[in-house]
Amino acid sequence: MQDGVRAPATPQHDGVPMSKPDNPRDENPKNPEELRFHYTPTDEPGAEQETENAHAKDTTRVPAVIDALREEFGAAVLDVERYANEDTVYVEKNRIREVCRFLKEEEGFDYFVDLGGIDNFTAEDRYEVFYNLVSTERQKRLRLKVQVDEGDMQVPSVTEVYRAANWNEREAYDMFGFSFVDHPDPRRMYMPEDFDYHPLRKEFPQLGIPGSLPLPPQTPDGDLTMDPFAAAHGSQPVKSYEEPATDPDSE
């Protein structure tokens, strides 16, 4: 320290002093090997390093099953994608029931995990329905997907193959608007039957649609005072009802 001015501290990393680069304006060393962490220059295309995916599992690779699907259904198998060592097979929408039956009866995929919808918010094939299946005997997993255009939301129901798909298809209909053909009980899962919207579509407002659902005029204990759209109206919600005034002398 000179004349009351403290000398700048030497930069350190993990307690080890770091040397300054030759050019004070160049904060990054020119040699990536000098860094203690992985460094990939951004101006080198294709310099990404392949790393092992922690989510990859051997049970998700089913090349023999995919070959059997291609042999049985030909061009109806549109594409195969792989992520984290997991295969996703895209099939024609109108063949999904046949594909599921084949996988169950011929390939041993006896366990239906779930299905659901995806809204990609694209002009074509905006929606997708995915199906997760498991072979309990072979301990293998497989995901199927069908693409659904906004102009034709009909998808063959797979409930006659997997009874467990019943409520999943009802939920996907309720939230996205898919019409599952030949479903034994095509009712909405959560919303009223006369509700005109599907809440998991991308255009549905996060705060809901004011006035789309009637609110009760009052609660059993008092008048309703809570605004369900407080954030949209710039106010803060209070209690759901006004508690009746109590007479202190009556206690």
C-alpha cells in the first residue's frame, strides 16, 4: 500500500494465483488448454464434444423391435429418433391402433405406461400424441408418436388394445382437443362438457379466460369476494368469502 492506496489483489482460482494474459484486453487465454474447465471456441463449427448422457439406459434400445415394425408396417413407420439411448418411433396416425396391437401381441409390450399430447405450435402437424409402452418380460421400453394436423384432430383410440389408455385419452381430449375414434366413453376429464376451450393448447391464456366458467354467487358462510383473475385486474386476492361478523358478547 502506498499513499493510502491499496494495491489490487492478484486474481485467484481455487486459491491458486492466476497469471494475467499478455493483452490486458484479452480476458480469455488464447490457448484453451490453459483453462481449468472445458473450453470450446465459439468460432469453430462442429467443435461440440460428445459426452455420455446421464439419462441413457440400455432398456430403451430396441433395434430388433423397430426392424419388426418396419417389416410389418413398411412406409407407415415414418421415422425413428434417438435421444439418451431411447428410441421414439413415428408412425402414421391412422395405423396407431394396429401398431399397438402388434407390439402387444407379437413383441410382448404388455404394459401401457401412459399417453399424452404435445402442442408444437407449428403451421403443419402442430400436435403430437405420444405412447409409452413397456415389455415387462423383456424389460424394454418404447415410445410411439403420431403427428396430428390442426385441421383433423381425429386419432384412433387404443383402448381396445390397452384398457388403461381410457382415462389418458379422455385427458388428452380435454386438454388438447383430440378426438379419439371408437373411445368407449369420450367425456372430458376435468372441464365441463360445455367448456369451449382446451387449456393445454399454447394459445390458451395462462390466467384463464374471464367469464368462461361461472363462479358461485356466494359461499355457505358469506358473499364471495375473491377475484380469480386478480393478477390480470391489478388487484390482490383476499379471502374467498367474508366471514360473518361475530358478536363478542355472545362468546
